[in-house]
Amino acid sequence: MPYKSGSIVEIVGDQGDGDMRVFVTGGTGLIGRALIRKLLGRGDGVVVLSRSPEKARGLPALKGAEVVAGDPGKEGDWRRAVDGCDAVVNLVGHNIFDGRWTAEVKRTIRDSRVYATEHVVAAMNQAERRPGVLVNASAIGYYGPHGDEELTEGSPSGSDFMAVVCREWEDATHPAAEHGARVALVRTGVVLARGEGALGVMTPIFKYLPGGAAPVGGGGNPLAPGSGKQWMSWIHLDDIAGIFLTAIDHPDARGPINGTSPNPVRNAEFARVLARTLRKWGWTGLWPPFVPVGPPDVLLRLVLGEVAQVVTEGQRVLPSKAQSLNYSFRFPDLESALADLFGRLAPAPEPVATGAGH
């Protein structure tokens, strides 16, 4: 039966009668909505924690889920909703592109991830019927910049800001493992989704701005034009949701799992393929579809601040663990991924709740 405590739970549609009951934080975000669709589609019960339950209720992807009001970054009655769930998926984290990285923003990026994970783990450990699985989000920023080196789950962590955040984020899950839960850490790459995330920013630029369809970063000399030589480890939204699902289900899915496609590309190649795809579907606007060089790194840093390093530096990350778990990628190459996302029959993106991902 669905957990109830006063008015904390709001039922959205009919609850599924599947074999599993999964508690999800960050369910209104991009990955969360895609994952919840898959869980509900196979008949699992889903409990979604949201700070904005009324808005979460209006999301089509959450129809059929329970919505629990609460903030995962704070203690509260929401913790009791974890009791009796079979698995927990923690996707909470402040958007790293939400403004320049001031000291306050960097603290929010770090604390939103670490504190939420600590509270979720505490809820698991305090439950009478403890969930046996925790699938916690992380990011390939864990590795830091490594040039052309191929990175797998066994590669060491970097030393830059995002690498330190990812380490602390992952370390916060240790008490769950110490209490017997199987813990999987999905280190997500650049997620490709139509009208959202990275493509939500890039598509209008490629369509309408002169020179917008150009590579960025990778120039070596910060004053030189961007060459796009750095690697871009991307993944189609359907596949990252599929990897999270595999992490929930597979008994051998534990520890870090890279959430990237098996075929990363250099930034320049990504720009070429995206421009070609948009041109194929008649979305080129008034400007040339591709320019071979982009703005110098120093200009991007001037405009974006420290967050520019996420754009101008990259990693060549391979999904070795996902492949060893026999995950079959639906979109292993960039051409097929973008063709799927920008096909004429592709659905428009869903409305996103304010504070999505929390």
C-alpha cells in the first residue's frame, strides 16, 4: 500500500502493481522523468520526492507515481516514505550551469549533492524495512580533464572543483553500503535530449547565430581560436535512463558506472554532426551550418567565468562497466542519437516543474 502520513503524499493516477517499489529524488528533472517513465511502464511502483508537489503532479511522466512533499537536503517526515521501498534512486543536484561560479554558487553545487545524499542514506538506514539498493547520481567530472586518455571506472579522480565535489558526493553513500545496501554510482556524461540540457542551449545557437555552429575549447593557447579537439562524452537520454534501470536491477551493478556512450567524439566532430543533422531537418536558419573554428577559451571564460572549463575541457570516458553488465545501447553513435532526437516525428519536450531535479 502507498505510504501515507497526513497530506504528505499526493497520488498521481493509478499506482502500478509491479514487483518493485522505487523511491526517487530529483524525479522532475531530465533523467528522473525518463527513468520514471520506464519504471512505471513496466509496472513498478514509484515514490517521487519533490519540493514542489503541485507542479510535479502536472508532469505527464509522473502520472501513476506517488508524490511526497519534502526537501531531500533537509530532515523531514518525507524520510518515512523510504521505509518499505526496494530501491532508492538519488538524482538531486543543483544545475552547474545556473550562473557564474561565485563562492556561494559553488557551495550550493556541492551542498545540494552531498547533503541530499547524506539525508537519503540516513533515511534508508533508519527504515524498518531497508531498501536493498541505492543508485546514486554522480558525474564524469569525477575524473577531471585528461586530454586524449581513455578513462574507465578504474581511472583516478581529478583535483579540480567538480572532481572534488563528485568524490564527496560519492563518499556520502558509504554508510548505505556499510548497512548492507548494494550501491551503484552512475557517473553521467553530457545527456542529449531534444530541447533540454546541453542541446536546449546549443540548438538555438547553431540555428540562428553567425558562427554559432562552431567548435569550442581545445585550443591549447587560451587566446587562440577554439579548435574543438577536446573529447565530449555524450549519451542519449533513453540510454542514460536505461543504465540507471540496469543499475537498479542487476545484482552485479555496484560501485561506479560510467553513464556515457561507447563512442565519445571530439567537440569539433559533435559540432559537425549536429550542424549536419539540423540542416537535414531544415533547421539551419539564416547562417552557415558550420564554422571550423570557434571563440578563444579566454573569451568563454570572460563570459561564463570558471564554469567555462566544463565546456572547454573534456574527458574521453568509456562505459566499461555498463558493457560488462551487458547493457545494450540503443544509440551507440552520435549520428543515430541526433537523428532520433531531431526526427520530424520526435515529440516536443515535456513541461518542467520549477526547481526540476530537486
